[in-house]
Amino acid sequence: MSGHGAPVPMTSRKCTALKGVANVPGDKSISHRSLILGALSVGETRISGLLEGEDVIDTAKAMRAFGAEVEDLGGGEWRVHGVGVGGFAEPSQVIDCGNSGTGVRLIMGTMATSPITATFTGDASLCSRPMGRVTDPLALFGARAYGRTGGRLPMTIVGAKDPVPVTYTVPVPSAQVKSAVLLAGLNAPGKTLVIEKEATRDHTERMLAGFGAEITVEEAAEGRVITLTGQPELKPQDIVVPRDPSSAAFPVCAAIITEGSDVLVPNIGLNPTRAGLFTTLREMGADLSYENLREEGGEPVADLRARYSPDLKGIAVPPERAASMIDEYPVLSVVASFAEGKTEMRGVKELRVKESDRIDAMAKGLRAAGVTVDEGEDWWVVEGRGFGNVPGGVMVESRLDHRIAMSFLVMGMATEKPMTVDDASPIATSFPIFESLMASLGSAITRGNR
Ligand code: S3P
């Protein structure tokens, strides 16, 4: 789990010509769901390409604590022997989800409709994040939650003995909340309905269908209406986890801002609920192309080719695109710093409750590096300074947030003076090979603060 060892400062300095192939790790969202749905199936699920980052490993441990057999076969191959829907055993230990909001929220949902009790905790970042958004709908199923003030971890969930199905409109655009309700609905008799006004990543819906659940999605006046029939027998699957577009964002953006670069990032899922960053970068004038566009496992997939893009223009990012790129705003704000003109990012209140308050973390670091940033509760605007004009030369805080750490290390590749991140250890939660992969492309990232 991150944030428990000594901090690992890292410094990134100006480099030229990132070149080569960036094989980024497996998708984090799909990796968590593969382990959880595997644990809820009857029989053996095989997973290849699992992200072996700390967040996902914590979910694997949790699935073992609830009674599933989870085995690492090596080389990204995993085997999960599930206990079936409603088959979770009561864990004898506290479930530590480390840094992972997705892990804890999905697992809380999964166990909330079984007659068992479990206590959840996490690192300082996770213990500061709101859980009421999940425990409120879980209470409708009959589960009870006892946590710290403000609905924070550590928290004990007492699962419902006789769960009832629910109809729930998700009040914030959140795939984690949607997924927690759907996973709880699995063990409630009858139909559970989840309505989301704005579409968020739809991996849970797609994967539940793949595991044999009866699930329908309908576009209605009130939004996306998802209907799940409870108490199915989930059938084990062979899953190939696609590579993570949110991790691909870092080598892609690094190539765009680093002079002379030409980087290929193969096999990236372009599910429209995830691909908003790439559309935005192209609108800003980035030289980013999709090669070998194809369909795999029902999802559009392409090899991304990103080249240095000296003529970037700031744009107003459409607020309705926010959910499809919610994890990518930090690194977008870095690219925006090197563009001509302002980049406006609106409708992004959710950024304030991620692993850190991402608007605050980025705004402070960007300002320290010489970039003007204006912000409000649900918006921020970055005034681009153009290439060769962003000073850098500062140490910034990563705040136990992997994406803040990686964003500032990408920034240092094009600032005039190096950028130092006070603690890069959280990168291991989602992108454990970041340092070696970036080095193989030609980055100049070193450990330490100089
Ligand atoms: C995720 C949903 C998003 C995202 C997170 C992964 C998921 O969180 O930020 O990194 O796998 O469901 P929210 O549901 O809070 O938007």
C-alpha cells in the first residue's frame, strides 16, 4: 500500500525526442471488476493482463478475505475460483483497500446484501474521501454503515439479511456509485434499477452481461436506465484485460509536449466512456492519430501514435465530456500549460474528491511552476504560456495521488528547469512500471530532489 514507506522524491528534467513503443499496463477499472466478478461466479475465471498495481492487489487480497481463491499464476495471468452470488464469507480481518476508492466502494456494494459484517479502511487519502455516496443507496437495500464523521473510513458495513431490490438515481456522475449499487443488486431478489443522468464508464454493465447476468440499458428522458435482475448464477469467464487509456494518457501527453517525440502506445481501448482526453487533445491541435483501429471484445481498440505538437491551442473542454476523461484532467492541465491561450475545464466538481483535491493540487503546483490558474468550486482555467516559456524549477506535492505525481513528472520533460515531486511512491497504485517505461522512451527522470 502506498504512503506507508519513506517518501520517494523524483525529479524530471527537460529531454528531447521520446521515441519507441509504450506498452502500458492493464486497465485498472476492468482489473478490479474482473477479480470481483470472478469471486462472485461459480467456478474458475482466468484473467490475463491484470494490472498488478497496489490498488488491484488490495482488491485481490479482499476477495480472498471474503472466501474466494485468488491465485497469481505469473506473467499477468490470474485464476479466481469464485464462491457465487451471495456466497461471500465474513472476513476475520479488517479489509484494507489502500489508496483505492474503486476497490473499497465496489467491495462495499458487493458485500452489502449478504448477512455478514465487514470493516474497511485505507490510507490517509482514502480515509479522507466520502463514502456516504455509496452507503446512502446501500441503506435502501437494508445494509447499515458505521463510519467516522462525514461518512469516512474506517467504516463497518452490516450487510442486509433480507435485501430488497432498489431503484436509485445516482446524484453525482460516478461509475463507482453506479457499480456499487449494481453489485449490491446482484444478491437482492427482483429487479434493481440504476438511473444515471450522465453516462459514466460502463465496464460494470458490460462485464455483468458477459458473466451471464440479465442486465439491460435503456436511454430514457431521465437518463441511462440500467435494469439488473437479481440472484443470477454468474458464469466464470476468460478475461483479457485491455490496456488502460488513463495510463496511456501519460506517455501520450509526454510525447505531445516533448520536442522531436514520436511514441506508439499500442492496444488502447477507445470505449467512448473513457476516451474523452484523446478527443480533447486532437481539438487542441495535438498530433495524435489512431492506427490499426479495430474491435476487440466488443470494444473499439487502436494503437495511439503521439508526436511532438508545437502548435497547441487552448480550448474550452465541453462539460458534458467530463465523465469520459475525469481522471485525465491533471495531465491535460499540464499540456494546457504549453498551449497558446486558455484551456477552460468546467463541470468538474468531482475532481475535488478524488485521491486528492485534484484542482487544488494541480493549481498549486502549476502556479509554483509559473503558470497562471484560475479556479472555482467546479471549474478551472489554465493560461497556456507556450513552449519554451514555462519556468518549472520547483518541488510540488503529490498528496498520495498517483496521477498528480505522474502529471508533474511529465511536465518536467518540457519546463525550462526540472520539476520535482515530493513523493512518487503512489505511482505504484496504478502504473508500477511508469519509471522504467518512461526511461525506455528517453525521459530524464531520476530519484531524489535534484
Ligand atoms: C472508476 C470511476 C471513477 C474514476 C476512478 C475509477 C471506476 O471514479 O475516477 O479512477 O473504476 O469505476 P468516480 O466513480 O468517483 O467518478
